Amino acid sequence: MLRSLKNERMVFFTNHPSQAEPLIAYHITNLIGDRFNIIATRRAFDELGGFLGKLYQGLGCFSVVPGIADRESFKMTRSAISKPKGKLILFPEGEPMCGENDNLMPFQRGIAQLSLWGLEDALKNDSNADVVVLPGFIKYVFKATDSQILEDLIHSIGKIERKLGVDSGDRNLLRRFLMVGRILLENAEKEYGIQNEPDADYNHRTGKLRHTMLNNIADKIGLDSFDKDADAIQKLRVLFATIELIELKYPSPKVPKINDELLDWAKRECVKTYDLIVIKRDYLLARPTPERFYEYLNRYESIVMGRPFHALGGGPSHLPRKAHVSFAKPFKLSEFYSIYKQNREKGLDRLLERIHDDMQRLLNNTDHLTRNIIAPFDLENTRTHDFH
């Protein structure tokens, strides 16, 4: 199927929970036997003194500056799609990387717009032009025995408990992980002076905390145009984009001018907020797989141990993993172009829905690749305050 697409214009969409997806996508392009372009955030090109930027460019990557109308990047994107046999890899979740392999973040609307613009440009030179859309999904599964995984998880959560100065008592592994989440929530609430509401559960409390933290970051860095009524993911995307513009010293009166110390604080606070956004009690309780345990562990190590920012990629995996890549049936972008020409918003919505539905279906079909290492909802003899 992949090799049959070699001579087609094509856009490949896949999930983006970590740093590994661009390399996996590059491997897929080799299977197809053609060169692809990849969009990456501008910040990534400066890592390792610019060495990674040169490497990325050699692999067909070009940059986009988030948070602005990056016309040069948009122009390059349209060109990459519209040229004969043009191929582009897009990650519709964008940044920050979600770190969750069993969930999809809300898609960024711009990826649909750029794809249709690319088709429009192709049609200017060839009235029969079309673009193939290939949705994919990458599922990571740990390559280790249950005993190896449990030994590493028990050792790792023990280090975090000692750092926090808490005793695990008679709790099993699942309860120990939830206890740490509860302590991190309580510590953050104390830091921000948030009073508990009577009978408020964990998810309600984290929701209140995350918005308090995000609004505080915007106030501290002087971001005047910040919408405090937006949802948490949208707020976080605006803050991450603003931080990148500050780091790039982007010349605009709308970009706050802050010192390096405040910039470093804002970045860390954004990551901490994001880690708290995605720590959901039932996510681990309902499906305590190795992969979900390690997603929690990565966030705990980021907050407690100062491990590299999880929301920006994090550190290397504790144990080796295997990537399983699945594909939906390819479809033609022209299926949505006529709708787009009649009603732009409706066309964009329909295209995004199709891509999301295909990727969600692929995600749902990966359940059999992993297993629970603790019985789901194993809360026997649980101390109630671990979860509220």
C-alpha cells in the first residue's frame, strides 16, 4: 500500500506523543521510496548549537514559528504539497507533545487549511491534480517482561516517594502512583493558595488548579491578549508559542520583554501545568498497562526529580519499546475540496473530522497490543484520601 503511493502527492498524518515520531515517519518514507518534507517547530533547529537544525534540513525538515502568521513557512508547506509527487508529514496535534499514547490531543485547525491550500496551488497547474491523505497511528509497547517492568516501576516510584518524604505503607503499586499524584496536587494547591471545596474530587481540583496556574503565568510575563475563558489546552498552546517567540527574540510589540530568569520559570511552570492537566485518575485506574504507568512516571520525574521537560519531549525511555504503526485507508483531498469552496469553515471541519475519526479508530484498534500489569480499579483496602 505504501509503495503504491510513491508517485502521488501525499500528506501523511500521525499522532505525536514524543520525540520519536519524526524518525519513525522518516523510516516510513524510506519504505515508500520517496523524499518527504516535515514541519518542525523553529526552536528544535537551535538544539545542540544548531547541529540538529542542519541534520533536520538534510532530512527534508523546515521550520514553523508558532503563534504568528509564518508566511514563509506557509509558502513552503504549500509548495511541498503542490509540486508533482510532493509529500509532506504533518502532526495535527502540534505542540506541546501530549506524552499520552492512548489519547489524541485536539487537532490544530491550520493543518487542514494548509493541506487544502496545497491542493489549490496544484490545481492551478494541473486541473486533474489531487492529494492523497494517509492517516496513521503509532503505538508504543514496552519490550520487557512483567517482572522487569514491575521491578523498574517499584524502584522508580520509591525514589520519588523518598524525595517527597512520604511512606508508601501497605499500598500496592497502583495506589502508590495515585498517592504521589494526590501529594503533587496538594503541594501545588498550597503554593497557589487554593482552598479545597467540600466534596471536590481529584479531577475537579486539578481543573481549578491548572487554570489558576495558566492565568498566573500569563499575568507574570505580561501577556495582555490572553483569553482567560479559553480551555486549558488552548491557553497552554498560546503560552508555549509566546515563550518560543520570546526565546527567538521575535521583533513584535505584542511579544513580552522578560529576563532569562522569568522566562525559565514560565517554561517550567507551563510544563508543570501540562503534566497536571494530563494526570487523570481514571486513565490509570481503568487501564493500568505498562505504558500508562510510565506516562505517569515521566510526569512525576519531571515535576519531582527535575527530569527534562516532559511536555517538550522528556528524557529517554526507562526500557526499550517497540513502535507499531497502522494506517487507515488513504483518501483523496478532492473529496472535501468542493465542500471547502462552497463553505470554507464547513470544509475544514469535515476534513479534520475525517482525519480525527480515522486516527481514533486506529488508536482504538491497538488495545490488544498491550496488557494490564495490575488488576483495573484494584483499590482494595484503599485509603480514601489518596484519591480526593
